[in-house]
Amino acid sequence: MVRNAKKAFKKKIKGDSEALRKKHEEEALNRKAKARIHADVCTTPLKMAKGYIIKKPLVKQIICEKCGKTFKTNSANKICFDCQKGNK
């Protein structure tokens, strides 16, 4: 009888653990779905605005005011690097 009771107890525990495992899997799936929905709601305005924002290029092509040389720079200077150094 003791063996039968142990077997019945093990079956009950196994059944409970399977039910608990399924419950945790369902909860995890629900958490992932909610997180995905929340992420989409938060980033949707950014995604929409991304297509409408006009990006300015960082590097500009400028003609030096002193020597007339054409050069590319990302600074606001209107004088080339050689003229800044005083070589020309």
C-alpha cells in the first residue's frame, strides 16, 4: 500500500508540475505579447517621424573666401585649412 500511495503522490506531483509549467508558459507568452504591444506604441511616433525628418549632411563643400579653393568640411569656417594656418 505504501508503494501505491507513493506512486499516486508522484503522479499527482507530476501532473501538478506539468500544469504549473503550462501556466508559466502561458504567462510568459502573455508578457511577451504585452511588451511587444507596448514597444510598438512607444516607438510608432518615432517610426512615423523618421520618414519626414530631412537630415542635413554633416560635410559641406565650401569655396575659400581668400584663395578660392574648393574644400569639404563639417565646420562653419569659410576659409580653407591652409589659409587658416597662414601659409597663403
